[in-house]
Amino acid sequence: MTGLLARWRRHWFEPAPLADLAIARIVVVVILAILDYGGRASWVALAPPGVFKPIAFLDAIGLGAQPSIVLVTRIAAIENTLLALAGLGVVARPALAAIFVLQLVQEAWVNSLGKVTHATVPLLYTIAFLALAPCDRALSLRARLRGRPVASLSPDARWPIELAVVVLVAYYWKAGVSKLLDGGLAWADGATLQFYLLTSHTPWGTWLAGFPAACAALSACSLAFELGSPLAIARPLRWIVLGAGVLFHLGTWLLLDITFWPLVATYLVCVPWTRLATRLTTGLTGLGVPLDTPPRARQ
């Protein structure tokens, strides 16, 4: 039992590169910057008044009224400033905490137009995890200004990324369980996929709908991916699961014209960038490429 607890503790708190955590911070900032420049709810303000039906969360915090374009614009300006601070690593953690609150409100506004969107759920959780972690101790202006050497590893650099993986896993696993509860294994017979392929009117989807066996196979693979996603908690298997996730979303984009790009982009938080850089450097050195010489001299 003691050995099992020790392994569990190492999984969460074994010292990990602070650079990976810093890159996760930068990845989140870039995703949010692309996601409508911090003004994600601008089109909510322009929606017809009768369409806006505030969800319970908005009523609970006293923001049940449809936002005005002035309010949305101001929030966008504030969030863009916070994104710049977080990206540079200046008061990054307070900036991320404020960004989390602003994004939560904007997502609530977006979800008050009759259709629930959930592509940014793992991203929201990741923002919160990074706000609680030392994500500004490397690759940041703060670290530069301190002028003191900072340890490259930290026991607090691993758990935020591992928690982000758990959220991603739960996202897919819940979808798989929901399919089983609603339709059982019959969900994978391909009929549901055929229906959505035909109603999406994409060229590839319409073509594939003519092959029931292929639709059944893809449905079974999708269900297996979602139910098997918890395997990603084990780091050796993580890249198999995330690779399957990339293929899954590539398929939904080509066949159904459904893009969950913020979700897929969040995968980048889980990449061990420091280890990859080390392997790349080692590989180039093994090929006889002197990395300390100018690029022209290597040709």
C-alpha cells in the first residue's frame, strides 16, 4: 500500500520542468487571443432581445440581463490587456484568475442563446489550474526582472498539467457513457452517424453515408475512443489517446463540419515540450549536426 501511495504521489508531484508549465500558459493565452480577441460574447449583444434566455448562473450573480455591446467591448479590452500580461509573465497568475472569471461570464452569455456550447470547457479548467500554479517562473518577464536563478524543476509543475489531462479524459468519457445510457451498444450500429452525415451535407459525409458498414465501424471506433480515454491518465499511453483524439476531431470536421478547435488546441498543454526538445537536440547531435555553429555552417 505504501508503494502504491508513493507512486500516486509521484504521478502528481514528481518534479517537472517549469518550462513546460510556462509553455502551457503561453498556449492558453494564444488560444484565447484567437478565440474572438477576448470578445467572445460580442454577437450575444447583437442578438434579438427575445432570443436571450439567461441561464441560472447569470441570474445568481446578478447578470441576467442581455449584455450591451458597450459592456462586451469593455470586457474584451480588459481581457486583452490581461492576456498580454499573462503572456509576458507579468502578474500572470492574478491575470489568469481574472481571465477565468471573465471567460466564465462570457461563456454563460453565449450559452444563453438556446444552444449549449462545450468546446471550451477543458480550456476553462486549464486556465484555473494555471492560475494556481507557478506558471510564471520560467519564460516570463517576471523571471527576467528578478535577476536570480530559478530552479528548472518544481513539484508544482506537474499537477496542473495532469489535472488538465483528467478534465480532457472526463470530457470524452462522459460523452461515451451518455451514448451507452441513451442507446446502448446499438448506438454503434452506424444509423445515427448516417443520419448526421446526411443532414450535414458535406461532400465527404454524404459519400460515406452510402456505406453502412463503414459508418458502423467508425461509430464503434468513436465509442471505443471515448470510453477508452481514461487510459490517457497513464503517461505512456497518453499520446496514443491524444493522437486518436486528433483523428476523431479531424473526422468530425471533414465529415460533419463540426470543429472543436479550442478543445484540440488544449492538447498542446499536455505536450512534454522540454523532453521533446531534449530528444530533438540529442537526435541532431547523433546525426553529427553541431548545434553550436551557425545554421549556414551546418549546410
